[in-house]
Amino acid sequence: AALMSKVTFTDEQMSETLAWQDSKKASADESAVHFLTTYKTIWADWLSPEAKEKLAAVLK
């Protein structure tokens, strides 16, 4: 619940992600990875330093 209270993104960011998903015929998981790699500065504030480090390592 604490994480979800921090999650924010613009309509433009979501529209871009959904357009990318549609154009690539990508899965929800692939679209999530696209969002996370494209908008690192957005989601970085959502996570604890430890979680951010772990996620960044997975996305490399």
C-alpha cells in the first residue's frame, strides 16, 4: 500500500507506453519493462534505496 501511494505518472507517459505496447504487440510484462527502462527518473522516487538498486540491476 505504501508503494501505491507514491506511484504517479502523466497521461502522456501512460499513452506512450500503451502506444508502444500496441505497436510492438507486446505483453503487459514487456510493456512494464519498457516503462521502467524509459522512465527511470519517474519510478526511482517510488522505491526504497534497496528496492531501487535491486530493480536497476534486473533492468540492466
